[in-house]
Amino acid sequence: MDWLSQGSSRLKPLGIKRPEDPIKTLGIQFTYDTNLLYSTNFKCKMEEMKKLVNIWSGQGLSIYGKVMVIKSLLFSKFVYISAVLPTP
């Protein structure tokens, strides 16, 4: 009899209890709640991006400078998260 066929073991496979709080590793928070997963990872990064845009907007950059900031600082945050988590 495998562990999937046991009634109570479906919630605790191999006797390991699921964590209730998000687990953060390498800058990404993992949780079983999908709403919390997206809000802690994607929405948080959106707020960080808004702050970076506000900081760099007063610098008087050329269009090429703005493109470099967007490509190097802003896109990299979402590419990293999207590589690990499903994108909403």
C-alpha cells in the first residue's frame, strides 16, 4: 500500500507536516496558498519597481539610459521570479 492510498497521509505525505507560513529562499517566498504566493512575490516586486522608477526618473537620463535601467534592473527581477514560479 503506497502513501497516496492512505486517507490521513494525503495531508502529510511521508509523515511530514506542511508548513503554514511561507518559506523564503533565494528571495522567493513559497507557499501553498496561490493568492499569497502571487501577492508576496509579484506584487512586492511591482512596488520595488515603482520605487526604482521614481529614483531613476529624476536623473535626467537619455532614452538609451532609460532603456538600460529598464533592461538591467527592472526586467531582471521579473525574469528571475517567472523562471521559478508560474506567472499570473
